Amino acid sequence: MGLLDRLWPVEWRVDRAAPRHAGRIADIHAEGFARGWSEAEIEDLLGDGAVVADILRSEAGSPVLDGFAISRIAGDEAEILTIAVAARQRGRGGSVPLLARHLSRVGAAGARRVVLEVDEGNAPALRLYRRFGFEQVGTRKAYYERRDGTRGTALVLARSLG
């Protein structure tokens, strides 16, 4: 926890995402990934009955979204399609309650296993996923397009929910 958080502690709130959140989710996604998803792509996902999506806010009742998580469920397995925290809120601990609540909702929707891909160079995300018990089960070479034009290897991680 940094000095800022000791002076002004953050009370994170995680709620279900709704189509009205698509624009801000797209903005946060664009901050975190070389190829951000459009508002229309996010709206399509949020309208899919197999998708579980959550939003993160730094204050109860705040209209400002600080992060999101989106997963798709197929049978008893879920894939975390994308998860991100707004650049201005990174490093303040919001990803922990976001992922905890999201995994709970995915499990309640019937998933018994969760998989995801993460860029091998994304140390903060790897720390988060390992904290939650995810283990590497594979790799995908040159999977991620990076902002500098290079391609990054994706680590495929998985964990059981049951």
C-alpha cells in the first residue's frame, strides 16, 4: 500500500456491468492494450447471455468506472476474455476485489474451471493471477501485439473453482 492509500484509503465496489458502461469499458481497455476493443464490440459482449461482466468503482455510488472484468462461459469452463484497471488507479489494490468478485460470479454461473491468457511481460497481472491460484498450462507464441510493434508470448493460465 502506498502513501496515497494510507492517506486516502479506497473502498472498492464491484457491480455487474450493463450496456450503458460499454463506452467507459472501451476507454479503459484502450489504455491497457495495444488494440483496444470498440464500444460496439463491448456492447456485443455485454449482450451475450454466456458473458459475465463486472465493473470496478473506487467509491460506492460513484458514476466513474475504474476497471472491469469480462468472461465467457462455455459448459463448465470460463475464459477471462479481458480484465483491466484504469491507468490512474493501477497499483492501488482494486484488481483484487474485482477479480475475487468476478470469479465468484463466474462460479455461480456454473463454471468449475477458469482459463486466461496473459502477456509474459505483464508482471503485475502475473502476480495477481498467481495470488488467486492460477497456474501456467500452456503458451501461445507471438499472441499479443504490443504497442511497440513486437509480438509477445501469451502464458495460458488456469485454475479450478471447485
